[in-house]
Amino acid sequence: MLISPMQFFRNLPKKKCAACKKEMEEQADCYTNKCEKCSTII
Ligand SMILES: [Zn+2]
């Protein structure tokens, strides 16, 4: 049975920030694994 890419991604667990472990909404800049707050820290 074929699974559409959209269904595949919906089944993935929610992204969590690698720094604070807070669940994140999917964002346009999906290359980052940190939330907006943590990713701004340089
Ligand atoms: Zn964070």
C-alpha cells in the first residue's frame, strides 16, 4: 500500500529543540534542530 509523502511526514514525531527539548512547530527553516529562541544564541 502506497503512503503519500504528506502522510509519511505527518507520522513523524514532533521536532524537538536539541538544546531545550521543547517541542517545536515545523518551520520554514527546517535545517535547524533548535527552536527559535535557542538558535539565536551564538
Ligand atoms: Zn530551544
